[in-house]
Amino acid sequence: MHAIRVPLPTRAALALAATALTAGGIMAAATAVSAAPHPKPDATRLSISNKVIAHGRHHVDAVTGVLSSGHKGVAHETVALEARAGVKPRWKVVAIGTTGASGAITFDVVTPKTKTQFKYVFAGDARYRASHSNVITLLPVR
């Protein structure tokens, strides 16, 4: 077997070309992975309403809502009921529940002693985007 002599500049050029091809292959593989489509979570909509329920001398408001996506109720998802009242109101979670088979959720809230606002909040997950309802205001019973 005969040894082939390759001049130093040629060997350097070949090594540089091999490095460039390897790096290009890695970059192409990384680009292909990052270009893979990531499924976007479905948009959601969250409604809220209330209904006054009188129990003798006590008044209770049933705060109801529906979590939906594409005109269908979203079942078995966690929804928080948040409230705020007072001079410098901040939203606070007052109850947490799970939507039913039709996406509906209901909490019975004792009618507040001061004007209080409520809203539903859905944090979202891998399948559904986060959303929140409009705000309703409950007034004290006189």
C-alpha cells in the first residue's frame, strides 16, 4: 500500500469543509425539529350570570357560568371564582370548582354586605387557552 502525500494547505481546507458540513447538518436537524408544528390550544369563552335565591331572611346568589370552546361545553376543567370589594379592590380567589359535563359551573354565594364584583377565571392548559368572564356586581340586600 502506498501512502499518498497531501500538502498541509489541502488538509486544512478538507478539515474546514468537513467541519462546515457537520455543523450544517446539525443546524439543519435543529431547524427541522424547531420547525415542527406545535398544536395551538383551542380558544375558550367563559360566561357568568347570577340569580337571587331567597331562603327566608337570607339571600343567596347562585353565580353560574359556562366554559366553552367552539360552541361546545368544556367538561372537567378547573375554574376559579374571584371577587373584589372595598376602596382599593384586588381580585381574590373565593372558590374553585370543576365544570360539569356541559361545561357549566355554579357557586352559591351569600349576598355580600358591601358592593362586590365577581368574575370567573380559567387558567388554561395544554389543550385550551386561558379565558375569563365578564364582571358582575352583587349589591347588599336592604
